[in-house]
Amino acid sequence: MLPSDRQAHEILVGAVGLKKHFPVKGGVLRRTIAQVRAVDGVDLFVRRGETLALVGESGCGKTTLGRLLLRLIPPTSGEVLFNVPANLYASARDRWHRIAQDDGAMRSPKGPQGDGLDPYAITRLRTRAFKPLRRRMQPVFQDPFTSLDPRMLVKDILAEPILINNQMTRPEAMERVAQLLQEVGLRPDHLYRFPHEFSGGQRQRIAIARALAPEPEFLLLDEPTSALDVSVQAQILNLLKDIQRRQGLTYLLITHNLSVVRHMADRVAVMYLGRIVEEAPTRELFGSPLHPYTKALLSAVPVPDPKRRREKILLPGDVPSPVDPPTGCRFHTRCNAVMPHCGWSPRDAASAAAYLFDSSRNPHASTLPALSEVSMEGNRLRLLFGGSRPTEAQRQVVADLVRGRAAEAGGMAFQAIREVALAEGSIVLEFPPPLEPAWVEVAPGHSVACYLYPQPQA
Ligand SMILES: Nc1ncnc2c1ncn2[C@@H]1O[C@H](COP(=O)(O)OP(=O)(O)OP(=O)(O)O)[C@@H](O)[C@H]1O
Ligand code: SF4
Ligand SMILES: [Mg+2]
């Protein structure tokens, strides 16, 4: 038990600066050659008794974030707090970000010590000390078939977590099992069956009963109904709602289905490439989404009112790789409202530059010498021309080509270039340092990370 447990605090689960980077191994020696930045600096809180929905495209890090919150996997850095007062959570978040800015990186997985978080930080507990807490945070995953042991009878599947966690005798535990089964809408005769003898919906009911068995306070619902028939989905969702009302549970609901979000959630957090980009109460998010990514996601949801038609926004391209996410605003490569200061970098212009400044391929570059190399150095793109030192006149030609490309459709990366200079025998195109938009609270409880909204003064 955490020392903080004498009191029920407003925030049941909170994350500050949470990161999870998975190593990518390669080569004969299986060395780490890169990192998948699955979760890359997330702050998130779930209030006691509420349902927070977490949405975002496949691969953006939702499941990894859920697993981190339950301490099923250790974080690379950042903290997970349990049962924490709201003011302490807010100050922990501010302090964490000050440190991140000062150091340029989080210092250690343990975070700054002596910060008053010890009584709440489950990420600081040793495995033994965390054990009694584990029962209070339970997961329900998408596919109940793989998460239920096929060789065990339902009664044993449900009795196991009770016997492990409680001091109950076996008859007492069996009484509790019968009660659990009733709670999830199954019959007593179901106790003596194996998981494969049930339908998908019934199996998910068993998985929910098993999650409830150790009397948790927090449930991680990771796509709990997406493997089920549409007709059964509503039953399971209503069951989850009923259970929440009866037992005062707190949910983190991960789903692709935005209609499910509207039906179930009090608040929504929108995730893109390992980051939260917008967070708002459900009605507000659906009524006035702010982030261009959220707008695109919501544009796919049917609007109940036929007079209010919504244009479907198609996002170009796939989600970029989390191994090397775009600089600045991570959404800038796909955003339909993108601006020159949204985080463009040499990477975004390099392949176009290889054509644009090549006299053998582009007739408008015919006065330039042969282009021999395009290379990237930090926020500079360097153009090398076959052995000869470029002249001021050639620099001017390059600057004109940059201006021309910037004016064309899809030329935003070139609009971002702030200087074309002669340097060390080459021509250098300089981009601004790629800064990420700040997390700004635009209305009470409605926050967004996007340059379209006023940024705090530096
Ligand atoms: N154990 C792991 N090792 C390496 N990479 C991983 C691991 N788990 C997840 N990833 C990677 O981390 C990223 C995020 O994965 P995650 O499963 O959290 O996404 P998700 O948002 O839940 O996707 P989906 O909606 O498809 O379930 C992906 O690129 C995934 O390939
Ligand atoms: S900061 Fe906003 S406008 Fe700019 S790319 Fe990102 S989402 Fe689009
Ligand atoms: Mg997932």
C-alpha cells in the first residue's frame, strides 16, 4: 500500500514526462541500432471515477502507454503516479518540464528526488512493494480468447486472482466467483465450462469478471469490443458502464471507434506518434476540435444531424516511423493547415533539393555547376557542386529556385528556409531550429499542442 492511501485523491492515475523507447536490434551481433519511440513524453491524468478515452491511429503508442500506466512494462523515463492530489500532479508536471527544458533531456527514470512524489510514484516502487498495488489496476484486452487460459474452467480462471490477492478460503472465493459471474450477466452453470465453449461476447464478459475479481479501482480497457460483432459490442459497453456506476471504477478506454468514445467517455486524449496532441471533455472535443489531426479523425465519424454535413478530411500518407519521428510538430508532414514555422527540417526538403538544384535534371538550374552531393547537418542542408566553389551569382540562382519552389503547391518546406548562404565551398540552406508547439490550455480542460493557437511568451 502506498503511504498516500489514507485519503482518496482526485487523480487516480497520472503520468508525467512518460517515455518508452524500444530498442531496434540489427546486424550479426544484434546490437541496438535505433529506438522505436513508442511513447515519447506523455503527460496524462485520469480523474477518479471518470472514463478517459485514448484515441489515435494504429501504432501511435496507445497500448504501450496503457501498459506503462499499469506498470506492465517499465518506462524509459518519466513517472506514473497513483492516487495523487490534483495540485501535486500539476506541480510535478511543471517541474518535470522545467527540468526537461534545462537539461534538454529527462535526467533519469527516477526523476528528481526530494520532490514530494515518493508517496504516489508507482514507478519508484520496487517490485515487491508494487505487488499489492497491482491488483488495483487491471487490464481488459481486445481478444479474450488469447487472454483466457484455454485449459482452465471458468471457475478457476476467476478464483485464481481472488485466492492470490485475498485472504479468502476456497469456499468464500467460490461464493465471490458466483457473484462476479452474475455481475457480468453470466449464469452459474457457466462456471464449469472452458473458454472455448463460449461466444466472443461471453468470453469478453469472463475477461471482465476476471479483471474485476481482485476488486480493482482502475481498468485499462484496450479495444475491449473491437473483436466482437456489432450487436454484442453495445451489450459489453453497457455492461462496462453499469459496472462503473455500481462500483465507482475509473476507466482508461483505448479505441479506434469514435462512436464508442462518444457513448462512453467523459474526456478524450488524442495521441499522435507517441505524443498527446489534444485533450478535452468529450462533448467539447466532438463539438469544437482544435488540432488539425483531431479534426481529420473526427471527420470520419457520421454526424447525427443530417443538416450539418461534415467534409471528410483524408490524411495524406501513412503515420511516419516512430523510429525517427518528424521534427517540430510531429504532424507537420501530413497537416492540411501547416505553416512554415511548424518544424520543417532539411529532411523534408532533401529529396526535392536533389532534383531542384541538379542542372542535368532541372532546366531552371542550368546555370549551376553539376550537383555532386546534398547532405544534412543539423538544421542545414548543404549543396556541394562538383569540385568548384560556388559563386555569389550561383548562390543567387539557388535562392531564386528556393523562392520559386516555396510558392508552388507542396513547397512549404522551402518556405521555411530562412537563409541561403555561401559556406565552406558549398551553398547552405538554413532552416529554423525545429521547436515543438507548446501544450496550451485554450478553454477550461481543453488543451492542444499546435501553432495555430497562441503560444506562451518565451
Ligand atoms: N515490445 C515492443 N518492441 C518493439 N516495438 C514495439 C513493442 N511494442 C510496441 N512497439 C512499437 O511501438 C509503437 C506503438 O505500438 P502500440 O502497440 O503501443 O500502438 P497502438 O497505438 O496501440 O496501435 P494499435 O492501434 O494498432 O493497437 C509501434 O510502432 C510498435 O511497433
Ligand atoms: S503545429 Fe498545428 S498547424 Fe502546424 S503542423 Fe502541427 S498541427 Fe499543423
Ligand atoms: Mg494497441
